[in-house]
Amino acid sequence: MRIVPAVDIRGGLCVNLVQGDYQQETVFSEDPVAQARLWWFALRDVLPAEEFSKSVVHIVDLDGAKAGQCCILPQLRALADAHIRYEVGGGIRDMETIAAVMDAGATRVILGTAAYRDPDLLLEACKRWPDSIVVGIDARDGKVALSAWLENTDCDAIHFAHTVEEAGATRIIYTDILSDGMLAGPNIDVTGKLARAVQIPVTISGGVSQLDDIHNARALTSAGVDEIIIGRALYVEQFTVAQAVAAARERP
């Protein structure tokens, strides 16, 4: 299982929200690119070259998620200039923005709201960039949430997972909103059910607080969960990147 450090950007700062609530924000760094670089080199220092070549940093454009447009292109270009492989989501809702983000050096582009509201866009994007389009499924009580988690739907997350798989998405990132930022552990049970329902890889996200959470998530590798996103726990030094990688690589 790969460790994927998260860098959430709002107002040009590296921040963390609780359950996606913009009123519950903690600023962890004034320079998100420098923060991403720290996580990236921490991964490089502990991973074999072959494994490191598959690593990414998870970038979230929180302003973009609310505004419906990418607000961090300069930071993305800076990441590429630093030779950091990254995936990015938040406010990417048309082909022009996807192209701009890919041109800025993204390894993966994450579609969330756009994938739900515009199935034709998802299909077209998957055809044009067949190995780079990831769908972020953010769910509250098993139902898909949109627009920076501010809008709820009645759509079942597993049903939506089938839809995006059929469209050609290369991966799903599943985030349990009620776990995110709470340091109470990810939703292993629901993520496992979703992963077993599809054939494409799944990244688990939200709520990692201790190394045991990584051990528990690793049990889902047979279901197709091969990555785990970690944010707040790294920032508040619950454990280090090196410790997280070691936990992810331990034999069950």
C-alpha cells in the first residue's frame, strides 16, 4: 500500500479542514509548495526507487472547489518544476481546465463534482487522458456530496462508483466526509464495500490518526485498495512519513 501525503491549499496557504468545514480551518504552512517538497523528499528517502517512481502527493484546491475553477496553476507549475509527481482536484470542471492542469505537470487529475454532473465530460476526459483521470467520490452517510462537500445528493456512492468505472476512470479516491480531519480513523468497512464493487484501484482517504489505521487499511489490499491519503496526522506529528511507509509495507 502506498502512502499519499496531502496538501490542501486555500488562499495560497497549506491548510486542513475538519469534515470539509471552511470555518474549521488550521493553517500548517504559508508555502504549500515547500510543504509538498518536504513530504516528497521524505518519501524518496525511505522508498526503493521502483516504489518511489509510483508515488504522488495529493493536492486539493479548496478555493477552486468552491469557485468551480482552478485557482492554483502557479503552485502546480512550481511542483512540476521541482519534479514532484502530484495528483490534483478541486474545481476542475471542464476540458480546458483539465488540459491546463495536465500541461502544468499533473500526473493525475481528480474529477468530483464534474464527474457527477457532466458524464459526457468524464467520458471525453477518460478517452483523451486514459491513464490520468481519477474520480473523487466524497460521501456523507454513503451518499455522494458535491461542491466542496456543501451540496448533498441522494446518489449512492457505490452506484456512482460503477458509473465512473464504466466511463473509464483509472482510479477512485473514496473519502468519508464524517471521518475527514477528525483523527478518528478512516471508514474501513464502507471503503472496503465500495472497492469490492469495482475492478479499478481505490484510494482510501479521511480520518487517519495512528499507525493502526494504516494496518487496518492494508487489510483492504485484496479488495483493490492500494493507496491511503494522509493529511492532518502528518501535520500534527502523530507519526512521520517514514513510520507511515513502514506500517504500509509490513506484512499482515
